[in-house]
Amino acid sequence: MKKRPDITSFALKEDRYDGVTIESGDIAHTILEFEQEITEILAAIEDKKLLWIKLSIERSDLIPVLTKCDFVFHHCNERDITLVKRLVEDPVIPTAVNHTLGVGVVVFNKKNILVVKDKIWQTYKLPGGFIDDSENISQAVVREVFEETGVEVEFESVVSLGHFSPAQFGESNLYVVSLAKPLTTHIEIKDKHEIIEARWMDVDEYLSREDVLPYNKAIVKNAFLNEKGLKVHNGVKLILKQDIEYELFF
């Protein structure tokens, strides 16, 4: 990459996709100054395939400058958006976020199973919900069960995977169902805005009810008969990257 030290006030970072990321930080530029900086960066880089930039919501006024330079939206969250510009034809671009990730939790207490009823479905189902940003699957399992039922649990294993498309916002949904061991049994709903009932129900009753989805029945039946599942790997470190949080299941 060709770049004079004084060509821009932004730091430029190369990535594994043969691209360059503009590390914008807190942009103090006016729109005209920002436009000039982008023009100079585009003129200064060569032999690269992509140019990336992340803007905070406070600087969304700069988006028209970038789209005028043929940047397109790639991914976003509540506070920022990342745009990318193709510098060559048909570059390899990593897939943007295109799915949601949720957990369902099977909790047995002898021959009873922990179930909830929410305001949307109003049928008995497994406790669970969406995994929060930067949250591991096992953490989401513990949090969701406690929020919806007040029962404290310990993650044991992954017992089922479901993939649904289209789901929310037209994207795919990956549904990870886990088996968890109850550490307490007292029910006290925390998330009363969503959950209208939580209870322990006899497994046979749950499997015989007409208002329980066949998919949920199949999950519970399989988990009740086969409690092995995929366990969290707690042995020697397998992932060498230092800046990534992960869970591995075997």
C-alpha cells in the first residue's frame, strides 16, 4: 500500500481480505474535510481490493459522502454502521451478519420439565431467547432460564440444533437447544413483560398436550432418552487467536 505519512489523519489498517480499514475513531472533521480525506485515501492506496470504514451514529451525516464514493452498507448495530467500497471487480468480502442466534433450554427435575408461556405464543414452550452480543451459549442458557423462571441452572450439553429461514427480519435463525441441570427449583418470573407463566410440568403430560408444538415434543423426548449431547470442551486451549472469545462443544 502506498501512503505518504501526511496523506491523512486517519490510521489505515490492512486486513486478511487484502483490504484496508479506515480507523476513524472520534471524527472531528467537517463534511468537506472528510470528503477530502476520503478522496486522498482512495488516490493513495493501490493493489488493495477493499476499503472499509465504521461510523458511529453521531456521524451518520457522513454516510452520503461515502455512498457518493460507491461505498455500500455491510453490517451495523445500534450505535455504528460499517461500510465497504470495492476497489477491484468481484473481491472476496466476508459475509455480513445474516442470522440470529437463539437458545432453548431443557431442564429436568426428575420426571418434571421446566416450561414457560409467553405473551406472543401463549403455549407451553421451553425457556430461552436470543443470545446477547459477546455472550457465550452457556451464559445465555443460564441467563435466559433465570430471567424467565427464576430457576438457577448449570449448563450441561447441547442436545439439538435447528435452522430456520426466513426468520426475524427475513434472516436465518439458528436455534441451539441445551440441557441444563437445575440448581434451584423455586419459580419466580423476573421478565414479567414477556412471560405470563412458568411451571414444572410432568414430562408425560407435556408430551401428550395438544397445545405443545411437535418440534418441542421431539426435542424433549430426545433429551429425556439421551442426556449425553455435546459437552463444553474444557481441556487444552485449541484456538490460538488471543482476541477471540469462544466455546467448543464435543
